[in-house]
Amino acid sequence: MVHTWLRRPTLWVFAPLLIILLVAAACGDDATVAPTAVPATAVPAAAVPATAVPTAVPAPAEPAMKTSSTKRLRFATQAPWIEVVLPWRGGSWGSNLVVRTHMEPLIDVHNETTELVPNLATEWKMISAQEWEFKLREDVPYHKTGPDSSDWGTFKAADVAHVIVRNAEGKLSTDGPAFRKKFGETEADVMAALEIVDDHTIKLKPVLPDVDMDLTASSQYGNFLMHAKAQWDAEGLEGSEANPAGTGSYQLVDRDVGVWLLWERVEDHWRQTPEFEEFEMILVSEQATRMAMLLGGEVAMTELARDLHPEAISKGFKVHSTINPMTQAFGILGGTYPDDTEWYDANDPFQNVKIREAMNRAVDRDLIQREIFKGVGEPLITQAYHERLPGWNPRWADEFDEKYGYDPERAKELIKEAGYEGGIDATFLLMQFPGFPEATAINEYMFTAFKEVGINAKIEDWEYARWREQLRDTKKTHGTIHFRRTSFTTPMVVLRWYNARPPTGGGSSFWLTTEHQTNWDDAFAAPTKEKQGDLLRAIGDFKFDNYTEIPLAWLPGQAVVDPAVISDYTWPGNVDAGFDHFEYIKAAD
Amino acid sequence: MQRYIVVRLLQSLVSLVAVSMIIFLLGRVVGNPADALLPPAATDEEKARVYRAWGLDQPLYMQYARYMGNALRGDFGESWKWQGYTTADLIKDRLPATIELAVLALFFGLVVAIPMGILSAVSKDTPLDYGGKVIALIGQSVPAFWMGLILMWIFAVELEWLPTSGRGGPETYVLPVIAMGWFQVAAFMRLIRSAMLDVLDTEYVKLARIKGVSEWKVIWKHCLRNAAIAPLTYFGIILGTLIAGSVAIETVFTWPGVGKLAMDTVAARDYQVLQTIVIMFSGIYIGCNLVVDVLYAYLDPRIRYA
């Protein structure tokens, strides 16, 4: 006979739960969870065309006097591949997302106008393509760091040299290969290519011509952010990484590696005092968790895939977009090489311009824009080019519909004219890229669209690293297509990755002719920006007229914010990371 | 008994070495980290430079030998994703969080499953028993990460009773512990139920009842103790599984443990860290099995002489 009290379900349900809670209460640790405030409303900024201002000297912005009632602004985002707190220790993603919060570049990109504006450099001029002079801002103090609040003085020319040397030495720095080419591999070589005129004047004398040093100094796609040489000399790498001394509007004060980073506002910052006293970046790889954190009020800002934006908006959150596009989405046709290279394969149908045109004509870009990108973004006319970037030719936009417009019947005719009436085979390489969650949907759409016109595709799942490895053995990319994204930056950077051979270019080399490579080499060594622009335009004409890629769209970076905490976030957009200029986030209260 | 322990130890060591070799090779079959981490414009010379710096230019057997040699001295290499941090530092920082979660999940599993299993056994073929079986079925069918997301949605987003993620005060433990432990509830419950059913039908239990021993004592003192041997085997395996299988739950709840560390290193191909974690997980699993086997042999002498 069983005692009746044993049969009471409430006993078996609540007793164990009570025990669990008691145990949990006994265990525990310092919390990083600090639920934030309560909801409201915001207005996204309009896009403003950028103009290059090589030697402008506007006054610095008035420091913001407003302080939010929300002490800590919490932001959930994906972790960069390499998580760094010193700029040269990893690639541009980590550098721009994290390091730029506490360190500054010589030249900034204005968060509203997207112009290059003075920052730690008050003036700069290109004396020649191999000599640039930077006048540096005086009396900009470095953060006091460490338990004894070490004082690292103010920003000086020696700090610029120090960062160049470190980047040239850096294994994973995005600027590393370029700095090594431009300045040298060793500290001695680098210092020989620099001239420190005085504490606030430095001349950079790259051994190769470089008309884009101002872009490099804006660190939009690199690691050229300023760190205190005094700290480096005194504390070395370990001390510099433990408490990095920068001049940014926020100072890094704490960190749980791989989990979160915490910054504190620099009061009365020379450029922009943030409205939020603290800024916390929480590294959350799972998108559903980021969504939950936003909905639950634990963070005021996060990044979400575009197909989750409608749900967030329906719950009262706002989507803010970058002023510049951040990402260009396009398809790469693997294995397309000119006939004077060892990689040329005459049997590869992708070599035939009619096939490439057919592929472009098979794509309904309006449908992609509407259904996959949810109406966000603008058309990408020619891969690597934008009207706000050097080398643009308005002819491409005028002729785009005529040459690239959706026309599956014409696509079929072209394939027949090319001699492939039976169809051609292709392999889609499905790869995932940060900031491009639409890759899968695009590949799936293309698979169907191409099949309709006689291109028989199969999809393979690849890792990006595997593709890059095989790219070096260039034969292995023949017959492959993959859709990817790259950044909003000067075509010189993008072309170097995709369309130029070593030694001036990178390892990949899609679509070259001898003329194209010559144009590229000349652009690389161009003595003026105008000449470089002309050569870039010539390369762009070739790409546009020969359908070298399948351009899809320019996409902005987008942040989903809690309007009760954030009234505005206006930022210019950045390579890889997309998020920066956090000091300009405006509080709602 | 000593001979049995020594033999099992040697077997475990051999297993661990074999596992380390497989993991090391598998990691390198899919490619190398230089291509993932180097800037796109890096030339072949740049790549070669990084290969040399990281020892990736050596033959695989040399890399393995160097890794194992260093590992025996406690040096598991440096992380490539978190420059300046050693693998040992990172794992040492994160391991307590994973063990904490695993132990709590196990405890949760036991304290919920034992009474439920007993109740289900003593109330065989009643609605209580059927309810228990349904819970067991759901628990073993539902993936832990899905359970985690659902719990997060209900209790953190909709009801706002608990935080969504992170490790902090006691409230931060509730959801990940339940999500992680729920599968164990189901599994333990079934084991306890079937073991109890076997024991409840034995002659000595009938004798105890005839002699007037209280039902409470019959179940908890006589039946449960004898029924515990089979679940005990599972207990050891489960602890290893919980620690090693923490990746999904830690990722969903942004729990700063070794599982999340492993997930974070995958995209960056931070081999040094990833392979060490996987080998460590394997070692924990093998170790738990070893402890259970020895314990089992201690409890049941017939085993050690088999």
C-alpha cells in the first residue's frame, strides 16, 4: 500500500525545483547582465553624397553636452574573426568594430556627410605620390590606463610611426601586406620611409606610389589607428593589450575575452563626448539570442538578418542604416582567365562573353531586391564601383537596363549562339559571409533562374577559407559560381583582391587581359588621383562591357535599435564591421 | 582489482592518443587557418610567412609530434583568434563555467528524474505513469538548443521573468540548466522507472511489505538502492556528455564556457584552441567512463573477474 502523500504530484514537482533554485542561488558570479530601459521612436538619416577633401581643415565638432539617463548602452553583435584591442593584431573587422571605439585614425569619415575630415591629422597633402605630409593635432591626450592611471602624454608623430611599424610587422593585419610593400618589412626599413619633421608633423614616403594614403589614413578598410608609443615602450605588448591607450571618445576598461567588452566615456573629449556614460559590446553569435536580448530589453541595439526586421519593427524597434552602402553583393565566375595566362582553359564556357551575358540576363534583380533584400539597398552596376568612389562612369548606369536587364529568352538565345544549345554545367559554391545572410537564398534563386535558361547548376557547401586556398591553385575554380559580398571602399582595394595579379595585386585574378593588367599596374603607380581615376574607369569599362561578374546590389549596414534608448545612430558604414562611430549615438532621453 | 584498474587505465590512454590523432588530422583536412585569417590581398609570400610563423609549413606528423610534445608540458599553443592568449589560459578561464552548468544540469536531471521515475513505477499504468512516459518521450525527442530557444522566448522575452543569456546571478542559471538537463530527466526517468519496476516485483520486496516495513522505506531504502546500479552507469556517461555537449546550449545562451569557446573558434579556424578543446572533451568522456567502470566493478565484484 502506498502512502497517499507520495502520490501528491505537487510534492514531486516543487520540491526538486526548490532544490535547484537553492543550489543556483548558492552558486553565482559577477553579473554582466544589466537590463536596460524602456522603449520610444527614431528617424533614420538620409544618404548624402561624399566629396573628397584632401586638405580641408574644418573646426572639430562641438562636444556633446547631453548625457543619457541610461548609463550603459548595450550592443549585441557577432564576434569578429579575430578579436583584437590593438589595431595591428588582426584584420579590419576586429579593428574597426572594436579598436576604433577606443582608438582614432588620422583622418575620419564624417558620420553624416561621409566626407574625409580631419581627425588626429589637421591637414594632409600629397606632395607627390611618394610623399605625403600630415600635420597632427596638438594636445590630444591618451587615455590614462592601468591601476596606477599611467599617463601616456599626448598624441605625437612618433605614435604614427610606431603604428606603421607594428602593422608592417603584424601577421594578420589587413594593412600589413600593403604597409610592407609601401614602407618595408623591418622597423629600420619603415623608419627610413618616414620623416618625423617635428612632434606634430610627419611625412610618409612610400617606396611605391600611393595616391590613396588619405584613404588608408581613414582606416575604413584597415588597421591604421593610433596607439601610444609611450605605452608600448613602457609596457610592451602585454601591457598594451591589457589596457590599451588610445585617444578615442571611449576608453576600454574591462573585457571578458570572447564574451563582452566595456568602455567608459571620456569626459570632455576633444572631438565628441558620447551621450552614454558606458558602452558595452556583447559578442553573441546566435542571431535568435540577439533578437531575444533586444525584445527582452537587455540590449538597446543589435544586428539582425533583414528578414527579421519586420518582426522587430512590428514590436516598436527601429532600423537604422548606414549612409554609405556597406556591402556589395555579386557573383564571381570562377576560372575566367585571359588567353595569355597559364590558367586559361579554352573549354570553359565562362570564357565566352555570350555565356556571361546570358547569366546576367537570367537574373531578375528587381525580384532579388524585393524578395531577398526586402527592398533595401540600391543596384550594383559594376562590381567594385560606385558613383561616390573613384573611377565611376555614368554610362554604365545609363546602359545597365539595356545590357543587363532581365531577359531569359535573350539568355537562351545567347547560350545557343555561343554553341551550347544542350546547356552548360556549373557549380554553385555556397559560402557564408558575415553581413551577408542572404547568400543561401540568392544561390537557391540563381539555381532556378539559371536552370530555366539552360545552365545546369549544382550547389556545394564550401567554407570560404577552402575557396581562398583553392583560389591560389587557380585551376580549381573553373566552372564555379559563388555569390559573396565585399566592401564599400576604393576600387583599388577590391580590384586588388579580385582582378589583379601579383606583385601589385593579390592572389586571385579573375578577368584580366594584358591591357587590363597594364591599366591596373599603372593605376597602382599613378602619380595623381585623377590619373588613377581614369585608369580605374578604363578597367571598369572593360568589366561592364564584358560581363565579368554578376552584379546584384549595394546593401547598407543596418542596426536594429530600441528607440526608447537610442533616438539616432548615424554612421557612414565601414568595411567588414559595418558598425563604428558609436560615440555619435544619440540618446532618446 | 588493481590489475583491472591498470588495464582500464592503459586502454583509456590508448583511446585518448588515438582520438587526439584523429582530431588533429581531421582539423587539417578541411584547410588551414591562414586562408581564413589572412587579408584577401595577401600574396603567396605573405601566406608562406604566416605558415612559417605558425609552424604550418611542417609535415603533418611533425606538427602533431610537436603539438603532443608541448601538450605533455602543458603548452597547448597560442590562440590565433585571440592574439596574446594561450590555449591553456582560455580553457582554464572557461572550464569552470562549463563544469558548473553540466553539474547543475545533471543535478537537475537527477532531482527531477528520480522522483518522477519512482512515481511512474509505483503508479504503473495510471495517468501519472502515462504522463511520465510522455515527458520522457518529449525530453528525448526535442533538441536541447530548440528547448533553450523556446524557454528563452517564453520566460525571458514574453514573461520577462528571467534573463535571456549570459552568466551572472542565480537567475541566469535557470534556463540553460533546464535546457541542458531536460534530456537527462527523460533518460534517467526511463531508466529509474524500468529498474524500479524490476525490483518492485522481487521476493525480498514482497517479504519486506509482509513484514510491515513502511512503504517509504521499501521504496527508498530497499528498492532504489538496488535499482540504482543500472542508472549509475548512465550517470557517468551523462556527465561526460553534458560537458562535451555544451556547445549548443552555451552558444544559445551566450554562456562563457568551453562549448562557446569551441564554437567561436570554428569560423576562425583557431586550430590550436579547437583541437585542444575537442581532445579535452574526449579525455573527460573517456575518464568518466573509466571511473564508472571502476565504480561498477567495485560495487559488483563479478564484473572485475569477467
